[in-house]
Amino acid sequence: MGTATNGPSIGPSIAEILDSHAGGTGSPVKTAARVADAIAARGDDGTWLSTVRRDELLAAATEIENRPGARTLPLYGVPFGVKDSIDVAGVPTTLSCPDYAYIAEHTAPAVQRLLDAGALYVGKTNLDQFATGLNGTRTPYTVPRSVFGAELISGGSSSGSALAVALGQVPFAVATDTAGSGRVPAALNGVVGFKPSRGLISTVGLVPACKSLDCLSVMAGCIDDVDRVFDVLAGRDDGDPWSRDRGPRYDGAPIRVGLPPVAELEFFGDDAMRAAHLGFREHLERQAVTVEVSLAPFLAAGTLLYQGPWVAERLVEFGDFLAEHPDSIHPVVRDIFRSGLNYTAVDAFAALQKLQDLKAEVGRLWQSMDVLVVPTIGTTFTVEQVLARPIDCNTMLGHYTHFGNLLDLLGVAVPLGVTSDGRPYSAMLLGDALSDDTVLTLAAQILDEPRTATVAAGAATESTVKEQI
């Protein structure tokens, strides 16, 4: 098994890979060989559940090189991983449950868009079983650890997707995010986790956790990589009933940043995490237009996810399997599934009505801000701590993420460094539905990345925008 790296070791970006392929210093075949060697060197560390055999990966890279017009493709020869709840034709989809596994007949449209853009599929990444968990320990396979070592959890459910990027094996990986699965592991491994507005990326070919809430998400080492991948992935899919068109591009106006009162922030007794986040906030307040916004309605919505009837939605997909193969399911996941049996239709309608009230309240808050900034996670845990208190720890991990999809928000987990005792900390940028481009702009500014996204006619130039942060 590979050893921890004590922090991310991000590999070459998409732009760097494309430049090497265009300039002749590299090629898709050379890139494929590097990726295969890097994965083999780590051994079974819980990142991947299956990978393309080395010879087959090199053959696939050769096919990309020989494809007519391949060099003009936006992801020419760029390697990537796919969370093992998303279908790739001819490959097992396991959801980290061997008895549930099946061979996919079709490739998910989102993955197919990447392949059509010239990207190189490397393999399937590990996850909390049935995408149920934010910690990465709920798997019958090797339990992954954070790249920061000290037996820290990797986060989940998209554990392997975050690790594949943080270890420098691939520049991006496709993940999912229903309750924070694409943001929490990003925070725990020092990478960017982008959960777009629901419906912008097709979820056809994804085995649903909660179909009304599920999103495909992107793990990457920088915002530019997120932009390049999102531009390929985003697109209406008439086969997805939640599909919708992408919102407007950032218009160049000053971005109003909402910050909750410090008294409303929860760090669960983690003083080092608190100090790190408040230090970041002080910097942000000096550089940006900020307004105070209460977290109360957001957190109230978050309690509905696992303490309300939405947990029963998982039984739409997995109820029969639970009834027929209960012993095949991880004990913690099995208990969560069974808890969904306790809710009635009356409970569901009452919760829907409450959520609608909270959506209206939150909707009014967006009139005074463009982006809400909170911690991605309030604290970290070791594998041992999570195994001892699986539900409590998971609830704390989702404190700032559970409400996102219920309230139809988008989110970006932005890595900010380490706490005084060497653990990762991350800020989460949240926006109202379809404001993805504005939120990504602020994320790039925080990370001091240039961003050349198109702005509306007459809007500020990029240099003017960058002066705001």
C-alpha cells in the first residue's frame, strides 16, 4: 500500500498537458504511461477500484493520437478518473458493493462528452458504498486516507476522485455530490471540488443516491482545469428530466460576498480550524465587498436531508436490494437505508412545505449578496474516530454542505492551506442556482488564478475585475 504524502502533490494541469502534447515534448501515449506508472507505484491505497490495463491504456492513447483532428480537441489526451457510481460501457459499476455490481452497457452521456473531447479514461475511483457518506470509510475495499497523513479520513463519498487528483495521477476526476460528496473530500485532500448547479451536467448513467438532488461534480487542481472540464460537460440532455441550460457568464460587476456572523460558525471545538478560517475571513473582508448574512435558514434546510424524509428517496433505487441482500450492505449504510422506512407520505409533504418556506427565505438573501462564504468543513477526523462514531462524525462533516442541493445552490470547495497543526482547511463558496460563473470567478480570485471567462458586453475588463479581490 502507498504511503501518505503529507499534502497534495498536484500533477501537470490540463493546460500544461495540452501544451506538452502540442509542442512535442509529450504525447497522449507518454502521458498514459506516466499515469499508469504513478498508479502502479502507489499500489492498493484505496484510490481506484478498477483501472484500464497498462497496455490497453497505451492503446487507447494511441487511438486518440490517430483520431482525425485530435490535436484540436479541448481535452486531447488528458487523463481522468470516474467515480464508480457512473457508467462506462463494458466496465463494472460497483458502487463499492461487490454483490450489487453490474457491467454497464452504455457510457454515461457526461463521460461520453469527455471522451469525444479527446480525454483518456483511466479507471473507476473508490467511494463510500452507494454514495452514502462523507467520510470515505464505508467501503469493503481498502479504506483510503487523506494525503495529509496522520490517519486522517479521505472524505467521501467521492474519496477516490479527490485522491486521484491530489496524488497527481490525473488532472481531474468526475465525482458526484448529493450532500457534499464532491466538496468534503476535496477539502480533506487540498484540491478544488466544484458542484455545479443541478441539471447543468447530465446525470443519465449515474446510479442515483437521491435522484432529485444528485449532481455530477468535478475534482481538479485549479479553477482553470475546472473551467475547461465544465465547458465540455455542461449541456442540456433531454434524457435527464432535471436538465437545464447554463446560466449567464459573470458580468464584471463587483461580487458581493455574504459572511455569516462569527457566532453562527461551528468548528466543533477545533480551535486550529477556527483560527485558520477566521484569518482567511479577515483577509477577504479587507479585499471584497462583504455583507453579514445569517446561516439559520441554510442550516435548517440541511437538517431535512438525513433527519427528514429525503433519506427515504435512497430506497427508490436500493429498496429491493436492501430487502433481498441486507448482509451485502455495509452495516452503517444498511442502517441509514432502513431509517428511510420510518417516514410517511405525510412526513414527505410536510418537509416539502417547510423546504419551500426556507427556499423563499434564502431567496430573499440573494438579493443582497452574490456568493456566500463558509468553511467547507468545520473539523477533521481520523479513520479511527469515524469508525467509533460513524453517524455523529458524518453529520459534523456535512454541517456546511447538506443544505446545498436542497436549496438549489452551487458550491466550490477552495483549498486554502493548512492549520497551525498541519491539517487542511478549505473555504466553500456558495451561489444561487445558475450563478456558477460568478462563483468560479471569485474562487479564481481567491486562489490568485487568472481567469479569462467571457464577460457581458460593456462589463469590466479582467484587470478591473481582479482589482476587487
